[in-house]
Amino acid sequence: MFNQKSLISGIGNLSNIKKYYDDWSVKYDVTLNNWNYQAPKKSARILKQRILSHPKNILDLACGTGLFGHELNKIYKNSNIYGSDISYQCIKIAKEKNIYKNLKKLDFETKYDYKIRFDLISLIGAMTYCRNFNKLFSIINYYLNKKGFFIFSHRIDLWKTQDFDNILKKLSNNFKINYISTPCNYLPLNNDFKDKIKIRIVLLQKC
């Protein structure tokens, strides 16, 4: 039986994260709906407002059960959407939704040779688990076409402790900031998060 724990302080190493989300996968969509998780919908609205071109190939990193993939599919019906996640059980559920052209079981900090480049990459709700920002953004840069976009969400409490403004500043040779949202609720109906822990949604464009 899966016992939900607080997500505030993280889950642990990759093995722990994998097991946690494998165990949670069956109840994942229902739980996040009950917590009023809106990051996928808000992120999709930002894309619709700020990206005028239609991306041919999209990569949804840490795709989970396909919550953001579902929103991507609404606005980019003719795009090829690829996904990857560390949890095999989440990938199985995502596959059943018929959103993704291809799904890989991968940690998002592991580079994979897709043989193509992407016009849009997403990492919604998972930046918390990034262990090496330099490595992550190097991989994103490798995956993206020139002028391609990277959208992600990040918790503001972690943003401050990690000096994330400085991290973004160091990316200026490869990425420009297209948009940074005002603080918005993350999991407002979760007792641990409520309105105490918020997120920003960031849209970068490769130079």
C-alpha cells in the first residue's frame, strides 16, 4: 500500500525517486487533481501566448503519467511529442493515453541520442530533483534546435536557496529569457504546500 509523504524536502536518491513514483503512479493523476495542481495548464497557456510557430518535435522530460503531455496535445495536435521519465509505471500509464510518439525510461539528466532535435522541451514539476544544473542545461542545449524553447517550472523556495537568478544569468551565452511568470500556487490543496510554497514558470529560448 502506498503511503503519501511530504514532497517538500524531496524524496532521496534516484532509486528512491523511482520507487516512490512507481508506487504512486496508479493514484498520481487523482491525487494531483485533488491538490488542484495547475502547472500543466498554466504552462500550456504560456506556450500558446508566446510561441507563434508550431513546434514539429517536442520532448516532455519527466513526463510522469502524461499530465503535461495531455495539455501539449491540446494545443499542438500535429506535433510529434516524445516523453521520458524515471518511473516505468508512470510511463506505462502515459503510454495508454496515446499522446506520445515515443517514451523512454530515463533520468532527465541522462543524455539520450534521439537522432533528431527538438523545437520545444518541457520539464514541468520536476526541477526540484535536478542534481546538476550545468549538466541539465547542457543537455537541453544539445537537444534543442536553434531558436527552440525550453519551458520549466521551479519552486520559489528552492529558487532562492539555489540563487537561481544567477544560474539563469550564466546561461546567457546559450539561452535568452523569453518569460518568467509571477509566483503562482503549486499544490494549493496539499496541506504541506497550500499557499506557502509557490512556483515560477520560465520560458527560455536557445540563441
